[in-house]
Amino acid sequence: MTDHTLSSPPQPWQQLLRLHIQAHPKVAMALAIALAGVLLLLLQSLIAIAAGDLTPGAHYGIIGGLAGFAATALGALPALVLRSIPQRVEDTMLGFAAGMMLAASAFSLLLPGLEAAEGLTGNPFLAAAVVVLGMGLGVLLMLGLDQFTPHEHDKSGPCGPGHQNCSRVWLFVFAIALHNLPEGMAIGVSFSQGDMKVGLPLTTAIALQDIPEGLAVALAIIAAGYKPLPAVLIAILSGLLEPVGALVGIGLSSGMAIAYPIGLGLAAGAMLFVVSHEVIPETHRNGHQTFATLGLMGGFALMMTLDTALG
């Protein structure tokens, strides 16, 4: 006898979100607080731009965020003629990007943050505590976004409320957008005090690793069935959170003096979370761990060299 039972229609996104909040109330509360702070900082930066009341460092931060967006767009353009790249090459490129992000977190965020915090507190242990506090805030922010944003960043399947109502392409785009937010924040914070020795090597590193990331996004969208031109445009749009994140980073560190080292720690914590939680596991799922690790070491070495040469 044939079973004519109909599957239930997908639930509205609002209802799914409400159920998800009920299941994870503490994470939801932490994310709400973090997002409220981020929105206030973004509003503060936008008001300063409208009033023409920006410091030179803020100008550099905005330019840096736009540079990250432009690098993502540049990386996506070859997908107009390419249809795929070998998985080993893709894993090596993502490993290279992970290595640059790790080195940028250490040399361009954590070390300057510790130096700035020690100058304010006069105590190395208190300085470390200040930066660790910022790192914790960055991890909490990314944990909340990871929990409550529908996305798919690896082969373990989609997650987040409402992912049932999103196509796989958009889940992947949301995942990449989550990568770009902490990168933009890092650029904004690093330039906020007008210190080119901190901001320039970090922005260079992020822009360089955005190029292979933009290509990977565009090719993934093409593989999902989209035509090249729409795929490239969607990949380019995924980079818009970099300048948005830069504005947040500028606002984050433009208040009290202690906000600068905390902001550097926050950006580092968010970037380290993304690398460990998403990028490295993804590069190790296809049997190309050695190439991905070599790529990571190469990216780390290049970023260390850039920090020495440009800083």
C-alpha cells in the first residue's frame, strides 16, 4: 500500500529562531548583548563619518576595509573563466590563508595589544588579563554568530535556525561573511590609533588571503549550479562585511584608552576562532592535510616577514 503521507511544510524562520533561542538561552543572551554593542559602535562610526569628524587612523581603517573588499572581488574574477580547481590546490590556498590569519593575530593584534595594555596598566599580568578579556569577548561573539546564523562551513551539514529554508549556496555565503566580519574588525582596530606599523602589515595580510578566499567562494557557487557571472557577483558581495567590520573596529577602539588593547584582543580572538573552528578543519577533510599544513606554514612565514618589513 502506497504511503500518501505528506511531509510538513518548512516552519517560518521567526518560529525556528524562537525555538532555537529557547533551546540556547545563555548563548542567545550573550549574542544579543554583543550585537547591541556592535550596532552601537557601527552607528557611532557612521555618525562620525557623516559629521566629517574622523581621525586619520579612522580614514586608514575605512580604506583598509575597502581594500579587503577589493581583494575579495579580485579573487572572484578568475571564476568567470575557471570552472574548478583541484581540491588539493584549494586546500593548500585555504591553509595559506589560515597561516596568514594566525600570524596576523599574533604579530599584528596580540603583541601590540599587550604592549598598549602594559603601557596603560604598568603591569604585565594586568596587561595580559586585559587582552585575554578582549579575546574572550571575540570568541563569545563568534560563538553566538555561529550558533544563530544559518550557514554551512564544512561537510558536517548545515546549522543555525532557518537553514532548512535557505539554499546551500546562501548557507555557504553566510559562512564566508562570518569570516569577513572579524577580519574587517581587525583592520579597523589596528588603524584606529593611526599606527601604520600595526595596521599596514595586518591589512596587507588580510587582503592577500582574501584573494584565494574570493576565488573559492565563486567556484563553490558555480559548482552549486549558478552561472559564472551571478556566482562572481555573489562572491564579491560576500566581502562587504569587511568594510562594515572595519567601521565596527574603529568605533570599538575610539572611546576610552583601555578599549584599544581590548579591541585588539577581541579581533584576535574572533580570528583565531574562525581559523580553528572552520578553516583548518575544512582543509583537513579531503586527505590533503600535508599540503594544507605546508600552505599554513608558508602563509605564517609570509605574514611574519611582512610584519617585520612593514612594521
